[in-house]
Amino acid sequence: MGLDPDPGRLPSHLTDALPLPEAVSRFCKDIVAATSDSAVAFKINFAFFEALGTHGYAAMGEVLDSIPADVLTIADAKRGDIGNSASFYARAVFDELGFDSITVSPYMGRDSVDPFLTREGTCAFVLARTSNPGSADFQQLMIQDRPLFETVAERVVAWGKESRGEAGLVVGATDAGDLESLRSILLDTPFLIPGVGAQGGSAEEVMRASGSGPVLINSSRAVIYASDGEDYAAAARESAELTRQRLGS
């Protein structure tokens, strides 16, 4: 379950009655309460909270605290910086905020990823084949007769085998062929798969293409914005359950 609380799409009865950070917190906590028995993980998109400034960080903390302990948490922060900076990003996400996992950009190479692989029981989901339209600009460039995203994926998995933390990959749902290709060479790697629902990815196609390896399939907008009325939490629960059934879980 992706939590991407866009202020422009929140139910008006919340934004009319509460300051925006409080409305964001209330909205997300209600979604969590309504769907936590359907979702195995919640992916909190940092951008939507950071845009609210210091009050946004407080709101994110409240939402994070509301997630049951037996449900995984993903910091969708897409960090990627030189090793020293990356180590402090990792400290913030894992040690201070207490997330189970984080999304990471690999563009700067191994020293920018390694700090996120140092903690046992956590996972760094590294961007490999993403679902956005511009992903082809770099990820599908042919390098030595293979797409760059395959080389990135294999390198990341190799780094993970030498680390205490788990290395996973972000692989978008909108290209089932590339998803299937990656799974064929990385049988046991955890995949975080965004793009089911509003971005056009098919739950059935994703399950077929991802094979028997471990996957976390994310749906955000199609679930959390199932209704913009006072029934938003109930509508989100219904949408989450429908998605879960389509995934065969």
C-alpha cells in the first residue's frame, strides 16, 4: 500500500476542518487502520511529507507509528549520494525513524548503496527498471548487447550477498516482459513492484511475470483515492481487498 497524500486530492471535509499537515496525518492513519489487514507493507512516499516542511515530518512520524508492528514499512525516499552522506541517510531512515526498508538510486555506484546494506533485517530496494515514462532514457540503453538495467540489477544483487542487509530491486509493473526477464536471472531476489492500478500495470500480468520469487506489489492512488468523500477509508479498504484478490493472495 503506497501512501502518497497529495493535498489536492484529499477529501475536502478534512482539509476544510484541519490544518494541512493534520489533514494529511488523519487521512493516512485512517487508510492504515482500514487496510492494514489487507496489506503486507506500507510504502511512505517522503516527497509528499517533506513538501509540508517540519510539520510534514511530524505527520510522517505519526503515520509511521500507526502502522502495526507486523506490517513492513518502506521509506520511499530514493536516496543516492556519496558514501558519507548515504551513511547518514541510512541512519535517519533505519535508526531514527525505524523503517524496515528504503528505495535507493544506484546512479553513483556501489559506495552510494553500501551504507543501506549494513543493517541485518533491513532491505534496500534499488531502482532497476522503473515504471515512469522517462525510464528508457538510461535504463534501456544497450551496453555490451544487454540493457543497462540488467547489469545494474546483477551488480546490486552481488553487493547484497556480501552485506548484512538484504538487496532488493524496484521493478515496474508496466513492462511485464522486462519484469519476467529480470526474474529469469534473479530467481530469489525481492522485487518491489510499483505501477499496479493508476499507472496501468495489470495485477494478473505482474503475478505471472514475477514467477515464484519474493515480491511486494505496490498500489497507491488506485486505492487511497478510491473515494474523495467521507467514506474514503471504507472505499480504500474495498479497493485494497479487490487488489489482493486479483493478486491471488
